[in-house]
Amino acid sequence: MLWTAAGVVALGLVIALEIAARRYAGAPGPLTTQVREVILPAKPGPLYGGLALMMVVLTWRQRFVAAGAAIGIDIVFALVRWAAGVEVTDGRYFGNGALWVLLACAVIAVTRRTGRERALLLKGVGLGLLLVTGRKIGDTWLLITAKTRPSVLDQYLATADHALGNPSWVAGRILDATGPVGTHLLDVVYAQLAVAAIAVALYQLRTTGAAGRFPRHHLVRTFLLIGVLGPAVYMVFPVVGPVFAYGPGASGTGGVQWAVADLWPHTLPPLHTPLPMGYDDITPRNCMPSLHTAWSVAIFVHSRRGPRLLRHAGTFWLVATLSATLGFGYHYGVDLVAGVVFALTVEAALRCWDRGGDRRGVRMVAHGAAVFTALLLSYRFLPGEMARHPWLSGPLLLLAMGSVIYTYVRTTRRWDREPAPEVPPARRPEPRPELVRD
């Protein structure tokens, strides 16, 4: 029932975003772009990542067959495109094969499997397609934010960021000093966040096929829910980021005409009464909260149960992602604070759900939601006071975030000592005795 409900909700969201994208942005939505990738060139990363997640429910022999079929289909597509002279950009030479194998496994599950095997394979296919479709949903959300939110609130966050010492400006200067080596390293980490997530998820789901069921809680659920809920906040609090609002833009020149001034990262923004400011209809309003921060926090949390190498990798990815979000000027410091609170609240909500609404979990979720709401309200209505009293407001921001971290750690440690209640199997009705006539 839960998987069916999740599928219905996901399908409804995709259809709603398809309609919204065509109405507000005049562009195809996630459903259309996904269908096109059955034939047209596709990005291989998300598709092969989804295939890898689906294969956790297969045996090793079936995995080799599925991977070989996907690669073979992609080779055929590449040869046909080369022969037809089709121009391929952005490295989209491969990817269709993975999608074909995912769809083929769905057909096999319906036509050739029964009972528990069918349910497990359909869950695996659904998990892989959710990852693929989630990327499309995110791209559509970003386009909608740019088209429907002509004004941005960057001046409010830049003013509030004085309470933390303008960390984006500091990190930007440090990154400039490291030269191309540091910039290239952080750029790879920032762009390949999904690769780290898939690595952790594959470790968590490695025994799914042998056990015949998915684990109670894993990273993919948290990742997808963060991606679904986060853009809704973008619509309420549209922000483009320091490099766009106070710098040249990510391309180096395009954002100057819309920026307040070309200040980032060498000149701190002046203190003045913040106002909404207009911006173009191309740049996504995807700063508040920082979802890269939220996702990297989720990766860090879920890597804690892995081997030492995975734990070190999770820590590295968290530190490098936070450094990149600030150093490239994509986020303000207050975005990162909100992102940490947002991620831990979502993670706690999912674990609380698994435990049937545990009272401690409910308190944790309520606490995280209250802190997140208070952060948004303070950024919007108290940025001037925060900037004028940084020695008070800065520690208060960090204490608010720290309270959520402490509550989450304390609550989850208690949960780890107390096994989650198992759902008892449904009892079969006892057969009714036959009525004997006299």
C-alpha cells in the first residue's frame, strides 16, 4: 500500500509539473522529457544510476545480463546516430540502453513474475525510475521558479549574512587563492553529488536481492523527499545567490546587468535597508534552503553506518560540498544553516514514520520544523537587526542549528538502542465450519 501510494503521488506530481511547465514556462515538463529519452540522446549519469539501484533486487547473473544489455543497446544507438550524422552534445552518447532495460524489467515483472518476486522487481524498477524522474522534476522546478518569481530576496539574505561574517565572501577569496586545482576539485565534488549518494545507497541496499525485501530506511527515500519539498520553499523565498546578485554570474559576465553591484567576493555588500530586486527569467531561484547542503548532510548521516572508507568519504563530501557552495558564490551562509536544519528534520520525519509515529520522533520533527520556520521569518523580517548585532544574532543562529543537531543525535541514538516495532503479519481468517443439515 505504501509503495502504491508513493507511486500515485509521484505520478500526480509529475503530471502537475508537466502542466505547470507548459503553462508558465512554455517548455516541456518532466514527463515529456523522460519519454523523449527512450529514443533521443539522454544524460547517461541519472539513467545508469537508476539502473544500478534497480539491480540491487537481481541476482549476480541477472545483473551482468542487464548491464550487458544496456551497454549493447547504447552501442547500437551510438552507431545509428553516427551513421545518420546526428550531432550529440553534453556527452549524451549513452543512456538510452539503461532506460530500455528498466522498462523491460517492468514488463518482465508484470508478465513473467508472480507474488513476492513480482513485487520486489517492481519496487526495484520504481526506485530506479524515481531517481531518474526526480532529476527531471528538479530541473522543471528550477525553470518554474525562474519564470514565476521575477523578484528575488538576495538583499535580505546578504544583510542577514553579516551575522555570520559573510562566509561566502570569505570562502570565495580563499578559493581564488587556491588556484585552478582547488577550483577544479570542488567543482567535481559539487557536480557529482548524486554519485556519492548512489554509492551510499548501493551499500545500504546491497542485500536487498538476497533478503527479498528492501531495508526499513535508506538514503534514496531521504534524497527524494528533500528534492520534492525543497523547491516548494524556493517559491516562497526566491533567491539567486551571491555570484548572481552581487557578482558577474556563473558564466563570468551574464549577471552583471542584473546584479546590485559587482562586489563578490572581494568587496563586502554594504549595510542598507534590504528590498526585493528584479532578476532575469533564466536563473533559478534555488538558494533557500541550500539543497546541496541538505543532500550532503543526508549522505553524511547515512554513511555513518558503513565501513571506515565510506564514513571518510561521507565526511569529505560534506566538507567539500559546503566549501563549494560558499566558494563558488552559489549560497549565503544562512542558506547552509537552513539546509542543515531542513535535512535533519526530513530525515527524522522518515524515521519517525517507520516507527509508527514515535513520540520522541514527533517532538524532534516539530522542533526542527519550528526552527526552520523561525529561520525563514528572521531572514525575511529581521535582517537589519541581525546585521547590526552580529555578536548576538550569529551565535543564536548557530545555537538554533546546534539544537536541532543535538536533538536529532540524541533521538536517533535512543532509537538505535530500541529496535523498531515489527509490523505483525496479517492473520488469515479461520475457515468457517460447514453447515450440516439435519
